[in-house]
Amino acid sequence: MSEDDAKAKMALLTPSLTYDDLSNVDLVIEAVFEEMGVKQSVFEKLDEVCKQGAILASNTSTLDLDKIASFTKRPEDVIGLHFFSPANIMKLLEVVRGEKTAKDVLATAMKLAKAIKKTAVVSGVCDGFIGNRMINQYQREALLMLEEGASVQQIDKAIEKFGFAMGPLRMADLAGGDIGWAIRKRQYEENPNMVKMVVADRLCEMGRYGQKTGAGFYRYEPGNRNALHDPEVDKVVDEVRAELGITPRKISNQEIVERCVYALVNEGAQILDEGIAQRASDIDMVYLTGYGFPVFRGGPMHYAEEVGLPNVVRAMQAFTEDRHTQPGFWEPAALLAKRAEEGKGFDAK
């Protein structure tokens, strides 16, 4: 972009500190902190000042869009527009359709995505929608294997060798550990039986939020994004293993890849079965355009079909013997088990 072009584009932006300036806009995208009370105050104000017919969109990544819509008198005009970070680079736009979202609002959101050159995928409402609901399981398996005996570096290198742009722990440092921590604390409260991510929580308690604080699962030097090994993290991992009574074992790179990727596949099958995603290829597009899944592998659902769904199920059944995981997680989702037995793909009728 030339300097003149950049200045012309910037001149189209009108910053403001008052909601009153939003009274006549066609679309508002809220992108405040991921906490329901904060969302409520914003949407109640938007409902008060925005004209009738304006689309009120939320950039929430995990929260209940239907609850957010209920803070307004026009839930039919509320939709989720979940941009992926960094938004100027990432192609994915998760369009979250609420229970009362009007068809014309959904159609407008899809047209908007095309206009701004994003790849739009429609999701239903659930905790984390398609992408973050699945990545939650992927990250959890990585963190559990860290407690079981793998190192931070081994986990990331195994996943990067598989083809991901970035391993799960480097990704957590890039996104910001405090974001995941806030989500986990909410989930722990909502589900007391949820296995706690002790190492990740401990690092956050120490103020290690990743790149933005210069320390997370790795350490970072000022002005440099290179992830450097930090013995402090090894010390925390050793302490947590001792507290949990875990004797570290040797974990193969194959196990790291299978547990992380098949965690995505199993949750994806559950999402399909619930109708949160319309088709398996939608899930694949989310992962190819928003999460750095290796393009040559076609996305998690396509990859599982290439491996063979019966082989995926067999591998998962072996993981059920590990007691250090979320109870019941490695039971194959009903759709996965059914398609494996039938010898068909996920989208078969």
C-alpha cells in the first residue's frame, strides 16, 4: 500500500469515545474483554443508542451468544462475528448464528465476510463454538502430556513436524495465557469435575502470560518473538508432577500427535452430531484458515478419514487406559463410532 493510499484509508476512520456516535450505523462489532458482565453493559447500551435494523455483533470467542442477545430487545439482530488473531492476517471469520438471529442478518454477515475477503464458516451456539471448543481439547491433551512426562519443547516440535504452523504451547504464549486462564476459571466453576490444567494455571499465577509479558511456557527477549527454553518452567512442571504423584514416563512423538489431533477429531464429530457445524468440511475450513492446521493434510476431519476412522477409534480406545485425562473423553463420539463401523466418511447420509 502506498503512503497516500494508507492515509486515504486511515482518513475513513472516525475514532470516538461516546456511544452516541453509533446511533446511525448499520453494524456494530463489540470486541471488549471476554467476561459476560462487561458484554452485558455494552449490549444494553448499544440496544439503547443504535437505530432499529442495525446489526449488533459480538466478537466473543467462547461466551453464550444467546445470553448476550437477551441483553437487548432485538435478539433477532444479534450475531457473532468471531475474528481470529491477528485479524489483519487470519482469513477465518466464525459467524455464530444465535437461536433468534434473523435470516437476513445471517445473510448480511456472510456477504460482509466476502467483502472484506474473509472465509466465513457458520457455527451454532455452544461454549467455544467450533474452533475454540475443539482447541480446548487439543490444548488440554498437550498440557496433560506435559504433566505425564513430555517436555514443552518435545510437544511443540512433534506438532510442528506434523505440519502445524505452531505447537500448542507456543500458540498459547502468542495468544496470551491470561485469556485461556480466564476461560478455564469459568469452566472450572461451571464443571467441578473438569480436570484442572495445573501447570498452565501455575504459570499464569506467576504472571507468565506469554509473549506480552516476556515469559510463558518459554521466555522471550525484548523485541524478539523467538521462543527460548526456560528452566523455570521445567521446575514448575517437576513440582506439579510431584504434587500430583505422577512418575514421568517417556512419551513418543506419535502419541503426542495422535492425542492432540484425535482430540480435535472426536470433539469435531460431537459438534457435527449436535448440529453446531453443518458439515465436516466446515470444521476443516475453520482449522485450515484459523488455527494453522497443515493445509496438505486437509483439516482434522479430512485427515481422520485419510487415516481411516476405524484406525482413529482403535487409537482412542488405547488412550482410555490412561487415568490422567478427562473421564470419558476418549470414548468415541457417537457419530465417529457409527461412521467407523459403517466404513463411511463423516458427511455420509
